[in-house]
Amino acid sequence: MEPIDIGLIVSGFMLVMVVLGMRVAFAAALAGLAGLIWIFWAKKGYDPSAFVWALTVAVKTAGQVPHSKVSSQALSLIPTFILIGYLAYYAGLTKALFEAAKRWVGWLPGGLGVATVFATAGFAAVSGASVATSAVFARIAIPEMLKLGYDKRFAAGVVAAGGTLASLIPPSAILVIYAIIVEQDVGMLLLAGFLPGAVSALIYGGLVVLMAVGYKELGPPVTGFTWGERLRSLPPAMPIVFVVVIIICFIYNPFGGDAWGTPTEGGALGAFVVFCMAVYKGMRWKQFRDSLMETAKLAVMIFTIIWGVLIYVRFLGFADLPGAFSDWITSLEQSPMLTLVLILLAYAVLGMFMDAIGMLLLTLPVVYPAVIALNGGVDVAAADSAFGVSGTGCAIWFGILVVKMAELCLITPPIGLNCFVVAGVRPDISVQDVFRGASPFFVADAITIAVLVAFPSIVLWLPGLTG
Amino acid sequence: MSGASSVLEDGTLLSRLDRALFWLERQLALLGGLAVFSLMVLAVVSVTGRNFFNQPLPGYVDWIEQAMPLIAFIAVSYCQRLGGHIRMDIVVGMMSGRVLWLAEFVSTAAMFILMVLLVWGTYAHFDRSFDFSAPLWSRDSSMDIAIPLWPGKLLAPIAFSVLSLRLFLQLWGYARAIRTGTSKPVAVPMIEDAATQAAHEAETVSGFDNGEGA
């Protein structure tokens, strides 16, 4: 049997185990290990006396992966970003943001909805987790909206959709993971997420205004704040601005000259600012310990998938499955753009049943090389490429597209987690109502993705400034 | 997708062992959390030293790379106890009773075999860099300030051994559930629907906002 056949069989076995409920990280690692044993044993012609040798070599090959792959400075961004997110709840930033957004943009039609969108976008700048963002704002924004007579479905939908902004606006854990898997510069990807994230927030805000103009019963604007009241709402929300500026300046210095340090240092300094703020707001050892344990749990969950998938990737290298898949994709007699759109649609379908991180990690080792090949290869110049972007540009652009795609699935049935979270926090709103409320935002996201596909420069402009 | 779930308890030996191991897992998880916090402190010291005292922290990157295995491995069993490793539970979510426990037993057994093999593999990786007769018992060291690498490498087999122990207890729990056919087994993570998971999630992140806004 050829290595490629072993690759296909073992990958099929892995998918069956995943569907049967085996934890994704371990299903990938097991498939990788079993595949390595198989390939090594096949080389010896399945000689029974060589089985122990094949097992030993495979186990030792796989055993190197966990330590050697996780001991990297770039990966240390992930736990730091998670910690910022947990500490932010104790720093009182969520309420401060919502209050400031309400005073500044509440006068618009559907004012509290617009305020929710901008407050979630602002919170996204300290949190990389969509689901958590929705959970927090379901507690803060929905009660206020309902008090003012906002439509229940609309209020819930805005909060569920607003949470998805966290994945693109830096710091985004999922973009760091993407960068590590495809071996691209983490800082570039974080920068690239900023503009599409901001555009998404503006589109959401515009959509709320349009809906409120069209259907007056959705909810009234909130007016009557003086400029003094508006200005006074800013200082409590300032740490967010501070964190954003620090992280950006540590990746790329907008004032000219070198960046101030590494993204890792930027993330850690951001965490320090939020930590000080949380202590100032009254965080004590018990809350701090809870944040640390939650951070440890989420971080280890992500790292386990990373090393698990990398054992599988080690095996894929021996089986040359990614190469075969790339050859097949590039040999298709249809336009590369159509192929890309089909790949993105496949992600949308997959994302309806699978968690975003698991989905990306399991598929990227095979899909990513194919997309790069489709564009014309790693070193292709923008002028000679299929999508009009250079090899590196394509890596960044595709990353933003798949992450946006994965986030889209957080507000689609059947397992759109953001919607379940909102319904979980507000037992008086059914999950069907939340899904219905979020559906206009789904349409808006689909349009955003189409725009990003058509105009890669929106994604690549900011990273391009760094040269 | 499954996030966190709850574990039932009673007075049996299995449940007592489960809680004893959970105590250990909690301490290890806290250690992992403190390692994350130390990354933050290191960066603050490094940046302050470099910019204000012209004195960068020697071996900053080396220390980060040493802290990473602690963060990446040490809480792996804690996460498994709480059912925190993600999975697709659409199919198992439709099962119940003995069929469900059998399916859980099979996937947990596969994990158990994998982890025992990986304890061996990661120990072998550690063993290659450890030497009693070498200075600091070390055959290899980090790039900048030459910290021995073996302690970081040793963390993987240690954490995976604890996880293997956890998986063994869960296998025991599922085996007992298959035998008795109970609907409420102890010492194993229960499958929860999306709404219950969501409620857990909301509880975790509520911070000081809890109860004020709702």
C-alpha cells in the first residue's frame, strides 16, 4: 500500500473518531501515531518481527512533538491574551465601555443597539474570545435595552453578533493559532485583523441604524447627554485604548522607527495594565486565582490541540497527503476563485458542527498548502498570482477569511454557540429568537466576506505599511 | 461542541479517588496559571529594564521557552476532569444509557492507550537530554543563557502520567456505568446540552457584573 493510501485511511479513521465524540486533540494525535506506526511497519514489508521496531520509532518520533513544538516564544501570546480577557471582567471595563458608547452614539436610531456593537468591538480589543464577550454583554446590554422597550429578538441578536467581533480585532487568540500552524508572522496577522474587524463593526452599526429607521418598533434612541457627561464617561474606559496602543506599537510603530518590542511583550504589558486596573477595582486573591485557573484550563485545551494536530501533521508529511491534495486542487479545470469560494463555503458548513479552533487546526495542514498552490506558490509575486496577492499576502488574507468564516458559524444554527450563550444568560429569550435576531447580521457578515474576497487590499493594507 | 461539564460524586472508593486526584489536578492547574502570570511579570521586567535602565533581562526568551511547557502540559488532566477538551458531541449527545457509556468507554480507552504510549515517547525525549554525569545533569541547554532543557522536557511525561491516571479512573467509571446501567454515573464528565454549557460559560466570565445587571 502506498503512503498516500495510508494517509487517506488514517485521516478517515480520525474523522470517524471525532464524529463519535473522541476529544479532537487526542483523535488527531492517535491518528498521527497510528499512521506513523503503519508507515514505518509498511517500509519493513509488515514483517512481524519488525513491528516492535516500528512502534518504538513511531512513539519516539511522536514523543518529540509536544515539548519541541510548544516551547516557542510566539505561542506564549496565547495564554497572555486569554489572561487579559479574564482579568478584563474584574477591571470593570465592560460596563465602562457600554456606558461610554451609550453616551456617545446612543442618539442614533436604534441607539442602544449601536452602542452595544461599539462596546463589544471595544471589548474585543482586550478579549480574544467571542463566546465570552457575548455572555458578558448579554448581562449588561440586554437589560437596559429591554427596559427602554427594545425588541427582545433584536436586543439578543445584536449581542450574539457583536461577540463575533472579538476574533478579528487584536488580540485574537485564533489568529495567533493560525499564524503558528501556517508558519507566518504573528504580528502581521494581528495587524491584518484590525481593519476587517473595524469594518465589520461599522457594517453592524450601520445595519442597526438602517433597521431602526425602517422599523420604528425596534427601539428608541437615547438622547439628552451633555458633552460633560460624555467626556466623563471616557476615563474609566481608557485602559482599553492603552492596551490597543501598546499592542499595536509593539508590532508596528506608527510614529516611525522600530517597533517598541515583540508582540509577546506587547501582550504581556497589556495584561499588566488590565491586571493593575482589576486590582484597583477590588480584585482579590480568590478572583485572581479563579482567573488564573480558567486561563490555565483554556490555554492547555488550545495547546493540547496544537501538539495533537502537529503529531498528525508529522505523519501527514510522511504520507504526503497535503502535496497530493494541492496537486488535485490545482489540476481542477475551474477558476481558482471559484475553488476558493467553494473552500470557504465548506468551512461555513463544517463550522456549523465544529468548534472554530478544532476545525481550523484539523483542516489547515491540508487545505492551506492547497490554497497557496492555487494562488501560484509561496514565492509568487502579486502580478503573476491567481488572486492578485503575493504568496505571503495570500497566507494573511486567507487567514482573515477563514477566521471570519468560523465566526460566522457562531451565530448560525444548529450549534451557534454565541446564540446559546445569550439564551443561557437570558432564560426569558428562547434560542430560536436569538437565532432570528442574529440573522440580519449573518447577511451582513456574508456581504463583508464577499467584499474581503473581492478586495484583498482591505486586509493587506495595514500589514503592508510595515514593509 | 463540548466545553466544560459537571462530575457527580458519592461515597464509593472510585469517587474518593476521583476527588483526591482532582485536588492534585487543581494544584497543578494553579501552577500553570501562575506560569502564565510569570510570563507577564517577565515581560514587564524585560521592557522596563531595557528602556529605562538600559539593562535588558538576560535570557528573557530562554525563560519564556522554559515556562511554556508548564503552561502547555501541566493542567491537561484538570481540563480532562472538567470535560474541557473540545469534542463534537452531536452523535454521542443523541445516545443514552449503556450505549452511551459504551461509546464513551471506547473513546476514553483509545485516549488511554495513546497517553500511555506518549508517556513513553516524551520520557524518551527527556532521557536524551538528561545525564547524571553531565554538569547540571544536562546534555543540551537553551540558546542564550544556557538553562538546562531537561526540566521542561520532563514536564510532558509527568503531566501525561497524571492524565493517564485520570483516564484510568474514567474508564473505571464508565465500566461501572455499563455494568449497572445507571443514568447518573460518578467520576465521569456528564454530557451537557448547549444551553447548560452556555450557562457555565456565562458564570465563569461574569466577574463583578454578576447579578448586578441581570
